[in-house]
Amino acid sequence: MNTKSCKVAVTGGAGFIGSELVRQLCLDGHEVVVIDNLVNGKPENLIDIDNGSCQLCIEDIRNSELIAKLLKGVDIVFHLACLGVRHSIHSPLENHDVNANATLKLLIAARQTGVRKFVYISSSEVYGTARAVPMTEEHPTFPMTVYGAAKLAGESYTRAFYETYSYPTVVVRPFNAYGPHCHHEGDSGEVIPKFLIRSMAGIQPVIFGDGNQTRDFTYVSDTARGILLAGFTDEAVGQTINIGSGYEVSVSKLAEEILFLIGNSEIEPLYDLPRPGDVLRLYADTQKSRDILGFEPKVDLKEGLKRLLNWYQNSGLSPEDLLKAEIVHNWKVS
Ligand SMILES: NC(=O)c1ccc[n+]([C@@H]2O[C@H](COP(=O)([O-])OP(=O)(O)OC[C@H]3O[C@@H](n4cnc5c(N)ncnc54)[C@H](O)[C@@H]3O)[C@@H](O)[C@H]2O)c1
């Protein structure tokens, strides 16, 4: 595929990872149409991007007719729009509707309007807790939440389009991302931003369970670069590819690292009951992304945490302001 100046659509492009992907696509000279209903995304996430090369369309991906119009003339769709893991605990049907049903609708619209490639952003959550590590793309998929199950349905539809119609698709499975514009608020709140802002405010990070659960945290510029490469590498078509750092860290160790970084090592994390459906171990095998995409994560956890801290410190908001949007137990069983 000619990688010079394509027209690209990014669903969920006003969100955390999506906005970084849009930034990199525009810097690479592509024209980007962002499709986002702003349920969790923000136009401010795109504020530093040249609006000559980026157009924000505030639309819901479930609205197939409108979306088909927006896809006219688009070369590649990067599909990131979704509702999150904790949303799936209180609203499983809506979560499935957006993450699975709307993915199928989008595939149909993309194929019918002549979009040349469809890149589906799945999640490491499709694996469930690791049964063998590091986790290759062949690892069994046993999602533990409706979110993980709906993402797995979305990627299955994506692969089915490749198998049935020879429609060029790629499935990307990012592991946990963090970095500027990540979510600390409401049911979108993730562990790194939550720990970081609590530690900055001098209060205890809260660990759910024994803290031995592990994750493979990837800095958002690396995650976005991996996704971008998946869209522009011909050999990736028909493939499912992990994007991770290849480094496993426990949640207890993460809390320790963050408290040390802030200079608040005397604070002890608070331990609370486990979360429903919490995956206990995630650790990416990154060989396939290296072999096919030439992907190499550049920012390690220490450096990434420093950069994110710096971003919060320059955000104009105090840790106390940031904390107002944080909900400690940010899930509700329906
Ligand atoms: N953040 C992570 O650690 C992580 C890890 C693995 C996979 N992923 C995947 O990456 C993608 C992006 O995740 P993120 O963390 O940036 O989440 P995010 O919530 O910041 O971004 C999702 C975006 O989708 C938009 N959206 C939601 N429903 C929509 C709808 N019906 N129509 C249009 N737009 C809609 C939201 O407004 C938001 O801007 C998701 O597909 C997610 O499954 C994220």
C-alpha cells in the first residue's frame, strides 16, 4: 500500500490512544477524519494538532448511514471507538452494542464504501488471565468481562471479513497503555493515572486484591506507533498482532515505583477487596510485532511514569482538582 499521504478515519480519535494515533498520523502527512461521539473523548485532546489535516466529526459509530457517508474516499479505517471494561460491568448490553455490533456495522460500511483496509484495535483483555507467559497471539482467549468478550467478538468479525470476503483487515491487541490524556476519572479511570494523582496529593493508592496481579504497561506513543505500523505494513494484513512492552510488573510494584517517583515512599498503599472480573496476569510476547512491523517500544516504565507526572504537573490542574473526578470503586455490578 502506498504509505504517502492517505486519507484515514480514526474512530474514537478524540480518546486517549486515538488522539495520540491521530497526532502521529498527521505528523506523518496523512489526512485524518476523526469519528467520535465524545462520550469519553475530548476535542481538547486534539488541540495541538494542525486542523488543516484533521477533521473532528462528532458522530456515533452506531449510526451506520451517517458513518458510511463519512467513510467515502477513506483509504484506511483505524477502529478504536469503544466503551470500557468497567462500563461493561454495569451496562453489558450497551457495551456489546458499541464494541461488537457497531464493529460489524462499521466493517460492512467500510467494505461497501471502498475503504481499502480496516484495522481493528482489540485488547489484551480478550486473553483473560495468562495460562502461559509471555503471551503469544496463539494464547487461548478466555475473556473475563463482557468488555473482553465484546472486543473478542469485534476481532472475530474483523477476521471473518478477511476470510470470507478477502477484505484486507488487521487485528491489533494492545496491552495496557498509559501516558498523556489517559483517564483517571469515573469508570474510565485506570490504575496508573489513579495511583499517580493520589500519590501526588499525598494520599494512599488503593490496590484491589493482593497486588500480585501483573500487567504489561506500554507508553501511549509506543502503542500508537504500533497501531500505525499495523495499518501501513502490507504483511500485517490477515494477522493478529500484540502491541506491548514485553515487560511484566505487579500492581504492588507499580505503586512502589510511583510513590518513589513522587518522593512519597513513606506512604503505604491501601489494600481492598478484588475487583469483579479482574485479570490476574498479562505479559505480552512482542516477537510478532517486531518481526512483522519492525515495532520496538521506546519508552520504558520509569521514563514513561516520569513523562506522565510531568504532563500532570504542567496541566494547570492541582492533584486535588484532578482527584475530584476520581472514583475509588469505579465499577458497579448491575
Ligand atoms: N487504554 C488501554 O490501556 C487499552 C488497552 C488495550 C486496548 N485498548 C483499546 O484501544 C481503544 C482506545 O482505548 P482508549 O483507552 O483510548 O479509550 P478511550 O475511552 O479514551 O477512547 C475511546 C473513544 O471512543 C469514543 N466512543 C465511545 N463510544 C462511541 C460511539 N458509540 N461512537 C463514537 N465514538 C465512541 C469515546 O468518546 C472515546 O473518545 C479501544 O478500542 C480499547 O479497547 C485500550
